[in-house]
Amino acid sequence: MENISEKILESAGSLFLKYGVKSISMDDIARELSISKKTIYQFFKDKNELVYLISERFLLAQKEKFDKIQVESKDSIELLYQSTLHAREIFEIMNPYILFDIKKYYKEAWQLYLDFEKKIMYQSLITTLENGIKQGLFRDDIDVSILATLRMEEIKLAFDKDVFPDNRFSFKEVQYQILDHFFYGIMTEEGYALLNNYKQNFVTNDQI
């Protein structure tokens, strides 16, 4: 029985990432798994609970991934570079409407994201910026609180279809351009040089 609930979470999570949350119904999830909708309701109260649990699992997985990157990185530039590559993997598979859907229709799940942003992402970025300054890789005249706050808002801004409508902008390209602008704006010459070194030593077609 536990295996069935796990499959439901995995399948629903994949559908949400690909198509957004609002457009996927419980019928769609049941059809994807070739089970009845009644079976889903044996494990989950409603779609709100499903969205909440999937969001919780996704954010926990991201925390574990970034914690691993932090431990394995030799300096702030490598941490920044590897985190960027991971973020781009997520952007490749993420529907641009997913954050908007959760914010508008699933308040409990949205609060999870806000808590994650404040307690994990923001604090981690503050530490990274402070360490990068100490290492001489980031400019020492930046205000880490302002820049960390800016980065948090940039992430949400890229999902805003009123600002970046689909008929004019590619979601992935918007994320990439904003990310590049942020990172290149805080580096010293030593940071640039180290970044170029990491680019040459990691096998990837991505550009930061």
C-alpha cells in the first residue's frame, strides 16, 4: 500500500513539473497511473494535500542537493557554479506556471516555499556571499543582505507572466539571463578567473 502512495506522489509530481499544478486534475493523475481516482483518495485527502506533500518533498530534495554541493565545493565560486548547473537542470524540466499556480491556489504549499526561501535559500546565499568576500572572489563593497534579497525576488520575478509573457520570452532564457547578470555583477577579477577555470574543467555545454 505504501508503494502505491509513493507512486502517486512521484507521478503527480512529474505531471505538475511538466504541465503546472492547476491544469492537472486528480483524474489526470489516476489516468497516468492506470488506477481509479478513488484509489488516490484512499491515500490523500484532496489535491491540496497532494500538492503540499509533493512541494515538501521537492524542497527537501533541493536542500539535500545544495547541502551536498556546499560540502563538496572548495570555494564560493565552485559552490556558485555547481549550484547554477543544478538550478538549470530544474529550469529545463519545470513548467513556468508552477510557482504562479501554487501561489494563487495552494496557500499551504506556497507558505512552504516562502519558509524555504527565508530559512534555507536566503541564509545560504548570505553565507556564500560573505565567504566569497573573505576569499577575495566577490566585491567587498556589496551589501550581502540587499543582494541576497534581490536574488530571492529575481527568482519569483522570472515566473511572473505579467512581466515576462510567454509570447515574448522563453522562461528558461529569462532565468539564465537574470542569473548571469546577478553573478557577474558581484565577482572580482580573481572570481572571474576562477570561474573560467571551473568552466574549462567541468564537462558541460552550459554557460553561466
